[in-house]
Amino acid sequence: MALPDDFNPFIERYHSAAAEFIQGNPAPYLELFSQEDDVTIANPFGPVARGWSDASSTMKRASSLYKEGSVAGFESLAKSPAGDLAYIVEVERFNAKIGGSQKASPVSLRATTVLRREDG
């Protein structure tokens, strides 16, 4: 299946946002996520958050726990667009100081992201 012209550039933007996130800057992530009531975030630092208010607070808190992060890579396991929906399954690898640690630690997260085109 051919990917829509805007799919891979969006994934690149998503990866760039992740690089900012692990340096303590959640703003680029916040710009990409839906602000609808069904947005859902599950992260390693806490319970699942649902709805924009909880999701944005969760992302801000999680990002604040990372310092001096650097991306080691994104391993694409699967991706597929289907109309206005798409998903990506990746292993996100990075190094960062976490939760006040003075030493960077390697992190590998298996992430499944469901994407929905909104407002064009």
C-alpha cells in the first residue's frame, strides 16, 4: 500500500517532537496531539490519561522528568495509514537523565501510536 504524501513527513515531525520531549520540552508534542475528549496517553511514569486536560498535564509532567536527552533511534516495526486513521509501532531508543539523576540512562520504549487526521 502506498503511503499518503503527508504520512512520512508527519512521522519525522513526531520524532522531532520526541527529541524535544526528552529534553524537557513538551510543547512540540502538545501541538501534535488531539485535543478531543478521546485522546489517550499511556506513559511509563503514571496511569493512563484520557481527555485533553489530563493528557496534556500528563505529557508536561512526564517531559519534566527528562533532562539532557538524546535520541538513539526509532526502530519502525509496523506502520499503516487507512484513510484518516493510521498507526505506527516503534521502539523508541534514547538516553536521558531521568527524575533528577545526574547520569544519563539508556531507554527503550515499545510504543504504539494511533493517529487521526483532524481538521484536514
